[in-house]
Amino acid sequence: MLDAKVLVRAVFRGLRGLVVEDIAERDDGLVVTLVTSGGPAVCPMCATPSARVHDRAVRCPADLPVAGVRVELRVRVRRLICPVAACPRRTFREQIPGVLERYQRRTARLHAALETLTVELAGRATVRVAPGLGIDLRRDTALRVLRSVALPDLVVPRVLGIDDFALRRGQVYATVLIDAETGRRVDVVEGRGADVVTAWLREHPGVQVVTRDGSTVYAQAVREALPHAVQVADRWHLWHNLADAAGKEVAAHAACWAAAAATGMRTGRIAETTAQRWAQVRELRDAGVGLLDCSRRLGIALNTVKRYDRAAKPEQITRPPRYRTTLVDPHRDHLRQRRQDDPGVSVQQLLTEIRALGYAGSQNLLYRYLNQQRHLDTDPHLSPRRATRLMLTRPSNLTERQTTRLARLVAACPEMTALGGLVRSFAALLVPDPANADALTVWLDQARALDLPHVHSFVRGVEQDHDAVVAALTTSYHNGRTEGVNTRTKMLKRQMYGRAGFDLLRHRILHT
């Protein structure tokens, strides 16, 4: 059987310099009586050791709970007499460094545990969690503990990651700076923009590489403050921007791939209105009317006028209908087979049959489904977004059916074939390699030669930030850790529910 003294020593081994005399149980927890181990103590004024006891006092700090039970210490400490007659401190109370600090009402190890809790949970959440752990705590005390945690020293990294986040979306922003190699938080400053970043970089020299997104503001700030630093664009943002351009191209060529993918185009009044508006815009533009004037004359939005003006023919504007998943979809094969076997079968009969198979929808939903001829689709309905997703997904992650559908999609027209090739070749560039610098030049030349206006817009963006893009594709540096810090910052903001100010949010960001 385990000796009780051994168990007590194991539980209270963190209380160095104290000797347990007694343990008593009360309704609200345990009371542990301890005394100092004796021996001389050093005067805090003249640093002279003394063992002459003048008086004794009892301190009652809280300690870490035991098995969820609150623990209060009763520590008897000595008041000693300083042996130096000239010392202004005639008597002094002995301290227990590392266990019980001066003026503290809790032990050092309980305070360290509270620091960890408050850094992770802040005020209110800590107060909700602490009673379950056997710790009494109030919200204001939790915030004081959090603010007392010293911030890490600001060490300027060799590779700096920069990004901004919203304190109040659309109104107030802040900028976070991290060590892009280790993920260590460096600093958080109020505001965003070239002035903020330029001032910080000039005050903290030593950065050699800066990773960032495609912001021209950050690019200009780094050029002004650190003209010799290497700027690295973020590969994720490059892929995201290409994905946006590819999505617009896929939507513009929907008329080409819709038939190949067994997806019908919109017909009826919507298609007629689209063709009519396109003809009106083209007529006004041929007459020399400006885009804004066209918007006013036709009563449609300026961006809509621009979209019609860019389209060479109305088919480039027409989109496939957007069909959401319905309760009829699981019974599509049954409906298609029944209509093939008996074209005159009634809808009421089909409704009775699929209800026996588990259909729980309405008759009107079945009517619409059949009138839209969705039962004839052998594959799920393909929208421009889903078509783009097929093109952007890693080929090894596609199923056999998706691979077949993608092959039909990219073979629908020359533009789609070229777009599929561009996407695959650019994806290969996202694996850093020194040879990617020349490969990027070849890719840009190929993209410019194709009739893909939205991809041309992406190409112009790459050319404006060419050096940073080359650095992203040829080196291992990236801005992923900064994006991860921003994601965690959103969680911290939601934990604090907007009740705390910037200083407390900055405190938590730098500690996480």
C-alpha cells in the first residue's frame, strides 16, 4: 500500500521550501497547514542573511486544486531581524521565491495555470471553466491575470509575413506581422496600408524576405522601406486568382460545354430578355454611346452593361439553369427508365411508384422536375461552378465518372481545351523549383496568345507583380502561416464578442 506521506509529498512537491504539518477537510475544500523549512533568510534591503526571529505570521494563499477540490494553504512564515544596525529595514518577512511571491493571494503554480487559461480563453470563458476545475475566479481578476502576462520580446525575423484583418469589417483594420519561417507572432499594429507597414519596417530593420498576398499597397511599402528585400507573393492567392479567372471563362463558354455535359441552357423568357438586352447594348455602343450612358438609357446596372459589352455574342452571357439538389434526385434513374418504357405513363402513377420507394416530396415538385427534363440527365446537373471545380481539382482526387465528365467538358470547344491545359500547367508551377522562372515566362506567353479575356486579366496581374510571383514559384517561402494566424484571430475575436479593445486582442494574438 502506498504510504500517505509519499502521496502528500507527490501532491505538494511543487511547494519547495515548505513542510506540510496538517491537512484538514472543510465543506468548501481542503486546508493545508505548512511552515517554512527554517534557516537564514536574506534581508531585501541590504542582502544580509539573518536567522533571528522577531515574530510569525500566517499567509492564506490558494493553491492548485486536488482532484477538483479547492485547496487553501495556511503558511506560517517568520518575521526576522536584520543584523545590520544601519539598515533602514529593521525587520523583514521571509519570502518563498518561486512558490509564493510577495503580496500574492495564490501560489506561483496556480498563477501559472491561470495564465495559461486566460491566454486561451480570456475573461468570461475562463470564469465559466474555472469552477469546474476547483478554482474560484472573477472576470476582472481573469483579465488582470491576462494583462500581467509579459509580452514576448520583439525579435525582428529574417523572413517576415504580413497580412491584415478586420477589427470592424469595412471600417477598422489592423496588421499582423509574423516570422514566416517559424510562425512566431512578431507584432500587431493598428491600421493597415502603406504608411503603417513602411513606418514599422523602418523602425525595425533587419528583414531580408517579405511574404505577402497580392496587395499592391504592401508591395509599395516594402519597396520604400526595404528596397533590397526579396518580396514573395502567396501561392494560394495566385491559385485563387487563377481559379476566379477560370470560373469566369467556364461561365462564358457555357453554351459550348452544356450540350457535351448533358446540361441544357436556359430557354424561354430569360433567354429572350438576355438576347434583347445584348442587342440593345451593342446597338448603343456601335453608335458611340458610353457605358454609363447605356446604363442610364436602358435602366440596368453599369456592371451588367459592361458584361454585355464584353460578350461577342449573347450565348456568352446565357447560363445553364441553376438546379439545386431535390428529393426527386434519388429516383431519377427510375423515372427515366419508366418514361423510356412507357412514354404515356401519367405523373400520378410515377408519384405513386416513387413514394413506394421512399419519396417524401410533393406532386408539384415532381411535375417541375419532369417538365425541366431533369430525369433525362445521366449525371448530376452541372453548373458553371461545378464545372470549374472539376477543372481545378487534382486529377488523382477525381472519380472515374468525374474524370470522364471533365474530358467531355474540356473537349467542348478550343477555348475550353486551352483553358484546361493552362490550369494544369500552372498547377505544376505551384511546386517550387528554380526552373519555374523560365516556365512562367512560357506560360504567360501561351496565355496571352489565347482568346481568353478573363485569363488575360490574371496575366496582367502577374506581370505587375512579376518578381514576387517568380520568388513564390522558385523558393519555399510562403504566407500560409500568416493566413493561419488570421484564421485564429477570427476565433479570438468571436470569443471576446467585441467587448474588449485592441490592446487586449493584441495581447492574446501575441501569446497564441
